[in-house]
Amino acid sequence: MSALMASPQLSIVLPAYNEGARITEALARTVRYIDERGLDAEVVVVNDGSKDDTLQKAEQFATGEPRVRVLSHSPNHGKGYAVKRGMLDARGQCRIFLDVDMATPVELIDDMLPVLASGADVVIGSRHLPESVIEVSQSAIRRWMGSAFRKIAGMLLPLNVSDVTCGFKGMRAESADAIFAVQNECGWAFDAELIFVARKWDLDLREVPVRWRDSSDTTVRPFAAAWASFNELLRIRRHDRRGAYARPQSGHAE
């Protein structure tokens, strides 16, 4: 059997940092989704140096569920690092990452898989398309900061998308292997870096609308994250100038 045939159709990657309160329910919901749709899929949890019982609960769940794999490292390296590790370790022909809080429900993979199957290299969820539904909005300060980040990112990098930071993105396997091979940023601007690389390589990148609900107990500190993200955007430009995003020959997405 070839490596391609042995690969599952789908990998769902869940980066997790201090998610002990909801990791079990997130995994149960994800496995239930896989079962209900009859998908050939795996779930890859990446514990990003959590200080709570995230790792223990994820491993306990995985003990009784062979489709769930748990990766872990310590100390915490950032969401970008966790996503990169999970997407590169994933075996699926399509690889999708989303947040444990299910701000974008796992069931919306229904809308992303057909777009990937139609030939898209990269598909990103967007909260700002006309068809998108915001069930619980962010606070005013978070909305303002998100808007400011999109504008700054758009000025510094040619992204040309309506939503940079929605935590719901998917790629075909060959695109994921190539893009994450050159990813440098581990913090919150990693989304912008992925999109920038996809645009630089002229990959087929498409946006899909999402149903989205803000999580009030997020661990993100908005002002600290905003300052860090701005510096990361500047680093992405520097990475590009020194040739860090040269396209790997083996990672060509047809």
C-alpha cells in the first residue's frame, strides 16, 4: 500500500495551552463529528507546555481512542509553534487546525473540505465575509485591536484577505509540508506569515465564511499580543528580505 493510500483523508490539529477545562469536551465533540460524517480522520493534539492538566486529560482520552494522538513539549513556545508541529506531524491528505474553544465549530470542516477537494491549496476561515455569522462578538477593544492589526498587516505584507487571525485554516498535505517548512514565527502573527508565504508562492488561497463565537475566558492578553504581533510582522519582512521563504522544490503544490 502506498504512503498516500495509507494516509487518512483528514487530520484535525488542535493546539492547546492550559485548556484542561475544555480539552476533553473538545476531543469528544471532534471524534463525534468524525463518526457522524463517516470520515477517515485523525486528531492531533499539541500540548504547548501547559501548566495545568491539559496533557493528562488529552492522554487519558487518547488511551481509549486510537484516532487521537497527543504531542507535547515544554516549555510553552507559542501557538504558531504548536500549530507547525501538529501540521507537520499530521498524516492527512487534508490538514485543518482550529482552536480547542471551538470558537469556530469543528462541524464547519464540512464547508472547508469541498474547497480543498476542488483544488485549493490553502483555505482560511473569515469572520468578515457577508455570509459569516458572529454569534457572540468580541469586546469593543478586541474588535478595534483586530481591525488595527488587519490594517497594519495589510500595509506591511501583501496578504489580500479579509481575516488574518481566524483560528480555522486548512491546507492540502503538500502545501502544509512546504509552507510550515519555512515558517519562522511562533507567536500570534504566525497566521499572517502563512498567508504571506501562500501569496508569495501564488498558491490557490480561498476564504470561506464561518460561524464564530467569542470565548470570554481566552488566555490571550490583547495589548501584549498586539505589541508582540507588530514586531513579528516586521520580522516577517526581514525574513523575506534574507530569502527565508524560498519555496522548497519538493513542496510544489500543483
